[in-house]
Amino acid sequence: MQDPSSIADEDNTQTGQEIQNLVMKLDEHYANLEQKRQVFENSIGSEIEVLNKDQNEARKLRHSLLYGSDDISSNLEAASQNIANVKQWLNENTLDSEDEEDQGNNFSVLIVDDDRTIRETNRRFMALAGTQKQLRMEFQEAKNGKEAVYLHLAGASFDLILMDNQMPIMTGIQATQLLRKMGVKSRIVGVTSEPDRQAFIDAGLNNCIQKPLNPGKVIEFLTVSKKRRRTDISQA
């Protein structure tokens, strides 16, 4: 017959592991909420209050899991109830964009730039523009041209590639030339501060834009990219 104390220890271990798993899910949910909050911050003020309330609730639930169930062995029933409450809340509130939005509105973007701040700024601009165009934006980033080429060699593909030129290891011109030689048909928009953009354009760009980007510029080339994508889909 198994020792009752060992059974209790096993239950405590399983409960503790379940708490940690739920904490991770709450962290992911909180991060998703923060990303969505940033997207809507400058465009849809009414969404902010709802998202903030949801974030606060996620934070409270996370705290209750970590610090409200410290002594699991002495209060296993309370810990189990706490877990059940968090599971129910996650089921009711977790964002599921794939169910909410038309899959045909997915729009993938690769942002290639060696400056992390610029990548993040361009991503925010693209996200805001995508919201206005009712697109579900999917982002991936590369720190130089070589990473962008390797992503495609690994099988990745994108509706739009936002390409910087002056980068270490491999420039935007070199990367664009290689991508076109590989048969990549994605719309590639170059972004550069250089006054002479012809060499970059000749490498295979669809468009070349002067730095810095702003929401107006992003809306313009995103509109063109969206129209081209719809044409490609209709001809497929």
C-alpha cells in the first residue's frame, strides 16, 4: 500500500507544475494584450480601457497563483479552486485572432534592418497601418541581408519585405539581388537614407522609400502591396 504522505507529495508536485504552466500561459496572454494595446493606442482609444482592465485581471490572477498557493500541502483544495478559476478565465478571455478574423486577411511582413529600434518602430507603423486596412499582420525580423536570405532558403515566404540597405554582413542590395535570383516574388520595399537610390532599385526592388518611415508612407506602400496580393491570389 502506497504511503499517504508520498501520495500527498505527488499531488503537491503535480499542482505546483500546473501552477507554473498556467503562469506561463498568463504571461503569454499578458504579452499579447500589451502588443494589441500598443497597436490601438494611437487609433482606437475606447479599446484601451478594456485591454487595461483585462491586463489588470491577468496580473491579479498571476499573483494569486504564485503567492496565493505558497503552502499547497496545507490548502490543496484552495489551490485547486484557484487553478480552476484561472483556467476558466483563460478559456473565456484568451485572444484567438485566427477564429476572429478571416484567414484571407493574413498579411506577412519581413522587416530587415540592423537597428533594433528601427525594426520595432517600423513594426509599429506596419501594425497600425494593417489595422486600418483590416489586415491580420504577421511579422518576422532579420538583422541583416544574410538572415533574410537564410529565412527564404529555409522555406519562409512573405507578402512584403521591408529592406534596409546599409547593414553589416550583407547589404540590402546584395540580399535583394540574391532573393530575386532565388525566384522570390515577394514585394520588396527598400528603405534608405542615401540620396542615390538607383543601385538599390536596380537590385530588384518594387519601391524605394527615403528614411525615416512614417505612417503615411507605410499606408501608401501597404495599399499597393495589398492590391497586388489580391491580384496574385485571384490568378492562382
